[in-house]
Amino acid sequence: MPPRPPGPGPGTEHLAALLSEVMRETGASAGSLYLLPPGERLLRLALVAGLPGRIVAPWARAPLDASTPVTDAMRQRRLVWLGSQEQVARRYPQLSLVLPYDFMLAAAPVVSGDHARGGIALLWPVTHPPRLGPDQREAITSCCRHAADLLEQAAAQGRPLLPPEEPTSLPAPLEEADPARAVAALGFTERLPVGCCALDLDGRITFVNSAGADLLGADAPSLVGQRPWDALPWLHAPVGEESYRAAVVARRPTSFTAVRPPHEALLFQLHPDDSGISVHISPAARHPVTAQPQPSGEPVGAMGLYHLTHLAAALAEAVTVQDVTDVVTDQLVPAFGPQGLVLMLAEEGRLHIIGHRGYSAEFISRFDGTPLASDTPTTHALSTGDPVFFPTFADFRRRYAGAPRHDARNAWAFLPLTASGHRIGSVALSYDRPRTFPPAERALLASLAGLIAQALDRARLYDAKNALARTLQTGLLPPALPCVPGLEVAARYQPAGHGMDIGGDFYDLISAHTATTAAIGDVQGHNPAASALMGQARAAVHAHATAGTSPGDLLARTNRLLTDLDAGLFTSCLIAQLDLSHHRVRLATAGHPPPLLRHPDGRAEVPPVPPGLLLGIEPDADYLTTELPFPPGAVLVLYTDGLVEIPGTDIDESTDAVVQYLARTHFQNLDCLADGLIHHAERSAPRHDDIALLLVRSRPAGA
């Protein structure tokens, strides 16, 4: 028998009890609980029940900005319900691709105050009603509330509950066996002329009767504790493992036929419940054969194919080298079985480590920057283009006698990463136990290496172009803001999360004569033309502000210049002219979002500013100037629309959310407030536009 899965770690017993309780109260067939370690942006699976860890491995780790039911529930602070396979496929295609079965899913956030500390996900068979009932919703809400209380209390005591390195699988609920009934059941199955077999939720055989062992062509003791497709070579075709996956996820009966050599066709009927799967085995002379014996080699199992598909889809969405590194380190280890992974990139004649799992930082640091000309398994694989496998430690030591060994690793695979004939880097995988690396596994690992190499090749090109674009864009922004007596200022520029186009967001602070002018604007488009026009617009605003021009006249003069340039792009701009001696501010806007004003008493609002036409459209456009009080302690927030725009959300609603945040937040200085506003925007929803932010606060006299 396989060893019993370990129980929850210290301090997480209560969380495990909550997960079991909510599954019992809602009738869920499977559940998982995720935790977000303090200060991290990576959600990690802590507990799983009702499904084997191998099936949920692709979602063991997920960045907070990833599109998964749990991360969406955390960002939106609400329950996510998926009532059909069609809804799953439409909203989460990667999830549907790896689990193409009928099930229903609910995900809910574990929230404590303003902090999302994790989330839960629950699965039901499609026999469940199309909607959650009120009692089920209340049970889920109660579970999340109690989980949040536990996590908050632990954090307050300085002992935060952290997810284990690998998710903990909770054992399936089992009724206490009646010895007399067990003996009777055993006798009953032994007298049957057909095969009876029992699998646990992980797919391992827990019982097989004599007729079943005879039909399978093996003795019962040798089968117990193994998965059928691992123990019987003729069952290696993916259809057997695929039928098991469908049964355990959807909790619906499935069946398949296979041929036991030389010509014995067998029908396998799988009947799942929450504790395992009962398998009925019988001759299948009249049934079509769906699994043929493999003529040579060892095929890749269904689980490996699904994990490969999921990794390919995730890598297709990875944009930067860091994105690729995160996908590989977060998904490859739990999904494909190695205990250690090192990902290396070849640059300037050396191999640089860009990611690792299962190794200490001290151990890894010895190998960072290894010259490509050195004699190591990673450089050998890269130079020859052929993967290197060491099934045992003895094999490894014979070839590299002086190579260090981490812990008790006993098998290694070193895979070259090449794309379009170029050497990209290497991947090193290590295993705790000796491993034979059969042909099917070597082919699978080669496919993995090819996917990683192509993704890294694309990502390196993206990073290079993106760095050039960002250098050009930030070079057009002021390197530093002037120091103005009586005025505190802070500025931020936050590029969008994806896309390497150059934006046209700009800001400036100009001190001249008796007034100081703050300006912010956004040129239409994301390309070099927008960036060039942004530089011209900022230069024009700066020149007119230096001359002491009023905000309305400043915009009118800049508009005439941009109209004459006829660039085909339009520009929004907001001007705030500060008169600190009289505690007044004069405002004018050209199609730009209005500023936010936080009063000294903490109230926040969107002050009324008459809208004006975008710059570059009508050469004779007029722009009105509005004057408002700007007392000491007041904060004026100028921003571009990336701060408040959320796809699918009304702009007034999202702006009001920022106003409320501005009113309730406490900050030591404007730098803290600027960081808080950026964090609030990023936490609200994924951003598809750059954010420029300029904050000014009038200081009391003598401050």
C-alpha cells in the first residue's frame, strides 16, 4: 500500500477542518484552499481534498494578476460561480483545456479588512442544480470569514500561517468498517465470475478480486498500491488514465475498452464516489476496442499530455523573460515530478541562473555565471544540443566525479534550450529517487525544453525592445521635479503590465515668477509617434508656463502649435497653476480627467472643472480657467486615465472608488500616498494603460 498522505502542517489543522466542513455542508465533491503569504504576489495552494494533487498541480501556484477563478474572486472581492462546462471554457479556456469535463465550480475570496489573504475553490458534479442555494452561499461565506479570522489572528501573533512547500492532500472520508460486513463483501466479490477492482482517488489499486487479477493477467498482491496504467504495459494508452480523470473530476461513470495481449478485449466500467472508484472488468467481445497495445516504446500518459498542454498554453501567454521563468518554476516541478529545477539563460559566454525550485540559494549561487566552455552537464547538453540523463547517482558520479550533490538527489536530466538554431540556455531537473527515463518520458522532456526555449527566445526579444521603448519614453519625462518652498510634490510613472508600445503620458512641474504650474497630459496612441508628440507637447507647456501664462491661455497656445503640426494625434492635458501665497489654484483642462482634491480635514472630491476640447483638433478652441481654494494641507492629485479606467466598469464608478480611497487612507508623506494610489489601481483590476501621477500638497507656513 502507498504511504498515507501527510496531514496538514502545524497551525493549518483548523483550516483543513474548515475546508472539510464547507464541502460537507455544500455537498461539494472536491475543494481546495489557497493562501497568499504576507508581502507576496504569488497565490499558493495549501490544501486540496477530493482530487489528487497531480490533477490540480497546474494551479498549485498562480500570480495574483493571473486569470483563474480564485484570483478573480480575490481581485473582485466576490464569489465566482461557473455553472456549466460552457461557462468554464468561455471564461477560463486554460482550465477547460486541461479539465475538459462536466463540473460546476465556485471560488470565493478569504478577505480580512482590506487584505485578501487567500481563497477557496469548490467543485460539484453536473447533477448539482444550476445555481448555488442560499444555504450553500452562507456556508461558503462563513468558511471564508472564519478562515480570514484564523489567518488574521496568526499574523497578529507574529506567526502567520504559511502554505507548505507542496500542497497537502486531505484524506477522503471513510466510514468505519464492520469486520463481519467486510468479510462478507470479500466473499461476495471472490465468488463473482467478473473482475472487481477498487481505486483510491489518486488512481492507485486498493483491492482486486481473483477474477479481476486473472483478467488482467497479473497476481493481486503485485497490483495493489499501483496505478493500473503504470503496472500493466498494455494499459499505457492514454484512454485508460483519461477515463479515470473524467470519473474522478466529474464524479460520473465512464468506461473504455482495451486489449490484453494477445487478443483479449476487456471492458472497464468506472463508478466513482467521494472515497474512490469501483471498477468492473469483463470480457468485451462485442464492444469496440478503444485502446490498442503499443508496438514499441512507452507512450506518454494522459496526465503528462494534459500538463504539457497546460504549460504550452501558459507559456504562450508569458511575455517577458520573468514571466517565462515564473511559469516554468511554478508549474514544471509540481506537474512533472522533479524535486529540483534550475533554469539558465546563456548570455555573454556564460550560463546565468534566472530561476530555480527545490534548491537553497547558497547552493545555487555556486553555479551562477558558469562559463559555456566549462565541462559541466548543463554546458555539455547545450554545446551538443543533446539532453543528458543520469538515472542514478552512480551514473552521475562516474561522469562528473567532483560535482556537488544537493541533499540526496539520485537522478538528473539536463536539457538544452535551443530555438531556431540558437543556444538559449539549459534546464536541469533532479529527482530524489533513481529514475530510468524511459523513451516516452525523454520525448516529453524534450517537448518541454522546446516549448521553454521558444518562449524564452520570444521573451528576450520583447524585453530588449521594451527596454528601448521605455528608455525613450522615460527620457522625455523630467528627470527630477524642482524644489518649491511651501510645496510638497511626488510623481510616479507606471507602465502598463503588458505590451511594449510607447505611451504618450507626461507630467511636469514648472516654477516661475509668483506661481508654480503643475501639468499632466496623455497623447493618443501607443507608438513612437505618440512619444514624439508627447515630447513636443511637454516642451510647449513648459515654455508657456515659464512665461507666466494663465492655464486657459496656456492650453489655447499649445493647442494652436499642435494643430499646426498636424500629427494626426490628439492630446489631453490638465493645467494647475498654484498661488501658494494666496492659497489658490487655477485649473483648466483639455479633455483630460479632472483632478482629485483632498481637503485638510480628509474630505476628498472631484472639483468641477469646465471641460475643454482635446488639443490638436480645432485651432481656435477656447479653454476656461477655474479658480479654487488650495489651503495648507490640501492635496491635489493629477493623473492620467490609466489610474481609473477599468474595462467593463463605468468611469465615474471607478473614479469614485479612488476618491473614497483618497479620503480614508492615512499617509506620512506624498510618496507613500503615490505608492498607495498605484497599488490601489493595480489591485482593482489588470491595467492595460500606463499611469502618470503627479501629487502636490501645500505646506503650512514654517513647515
